[in-house]
Amino acid sequence: MNRRTAITHVAALLGGAFSAPTLLAMKRWEDRVAPENFSAELTLTENQKLIVAEVTEMIIPKTATPGAKDAGVPGFIVMMVQDCYKTPEHRSFVEGLNNLEKKQFLTMNPEQKTALLTQVEADAVEEMKAYQVQQTKMGDNEDREQMAAQAKGLPYWRLMKELTMLGYFTSEEGIKSSFVYAPVPGKLEMIKMQPNQKSFAY
């Protein structure tokens, strides 16, 4: 199973767990929508890409199993945001990275990084409330296109967490570390799961 097929399956199985912008982004990637069809181009600096990589590794660190970096998640996130999301998400994503950059995230020790990201996650709860209100108003307003052009996208932290999970669990390293991968399943039969046994993924 290649990554494109895996993303299709993840979208179907976990659709309710992902935000609407991420579901649309997955569909654009699945349909191979060309980036030039989008209204804006997003370019990240090398320092911002390093921040993306470090944040993903803190979300899924390397332990006895591969971490986000091992699974190629940072590059996946950069590709998805650049090629599959539109202007509002570009703005919110860059704003989140800029905030971490201003606080010199990369120079912090692990405890400081954890504390900062914990605060970012707490702030994202309120940002999501404002985002939901914004979406409702856009749906009721006649000037939807004008509002959409000025709208702030899905909050940075929500984007990071969704894309980190999506990138990890559609990678070979991520799927093999979390499931018993059976590419050619045998007959369907009931089995008794053993303690600490991994679930199966086909």
C-alpha cells in the first residue's frame, strides 16, 4: 500500500477526527490537484522547517519505536501545507511558526520546549472556539467570498497535530511500529488478542 492509498483509507476511517480543511487537503492530494491552482504560494525558511521537525518529534518522539523524524513526517507536513492547503491555513501556519521563532524555540532545553508547547496547546483551545464562530458567521453572511479571503485559517497547533498524526500513521515506519502489518491477509477468523499485542492493519 502506498502513502496516497493509505491517506485515502485514513480519511475514510478517521474522517470525524480531522478538521474540514485537512479533509479537503487530503482530497486535493489524492486528486493530484496542482499547487499552481491555489491562490497563494507558501515558502518556509530553513529555520521554520527545523521548528516543524522539532515540534513533530516532540509530539511523537523516538523511543523503542521510530519517532516523527524517522518516519519523514516533517517533510510530509511541509509538502501538505504548501501544496494542499489554501491562504487562510498558510497564514495561520506561518503565524504559529513565527511565534515559536520569536521565542527562540530551537535554543530552549527540553523542559522549556514542553512548557511552551503546552501553552500553545492551551491557547489553541480558545483559538478553535473563535475559528468555529468565524466559520458559522461566514456561512450566514452574504459577503462570504470577501470574508473567506480575510479569514484566519485553522489554528497552527491543530494543523501540526493533525498532520503529524496523518504523516506518521500513513508512513511505513509509523504503521509497522503501531500495528501488525499484513499486506496480504489470510482468511477471516476470530482470534484472541494476547496482552500487549498490536492491532492489525491491512
